[in-house]
Amino acid sequence: MKPAWWVSVAHLSFEVGKTHLKNVSYKMEKELVELLRKVCKARGETVSGFTRRAVLIELAKLGYLDGEGRKALGFGGESHG
């Protein structure tokens, strides 16, 4: 089994009119971390931003986001979960 590396990401939570960020960490293979950093650099975005968007997209696909959150991610306004 390949060794895993720690990567810090931010967890996004919403309140009315405010955004609060919380640091979380998880393990990921070195090669995946390197690819993630490469992609983010090429896109001009942060690893945290990329990770937040990827998590939100998966949550929307699973039907855990409703309304404006789904629309903003391109899934329409209705939840299907």
C-alpha cells in the first residue's frame, strides 16, 4: 500500500450573510496530492477552493443540496435525493 500524505483543506459552512471556514485534514496518496496541486496551479485556484467545489458538486449529485446551492453548481433548483 502506498504511503498517504496529510493535506489540509477548509470545510465551508454557511450562515445568513456570513461564511465560516473550518480547517480539516485527511489522508491522500502523494501522487494525487501532486496532481491536485498541479491542476490548481494551472487553473489559478487554491487547493481549498478546488476541494470545496468538488465536495459541493458530489453533495449536489447525491441530493443533499437544495435550491440556490444546486443552481449555482449547475444542477437546477430541485433536489433528487
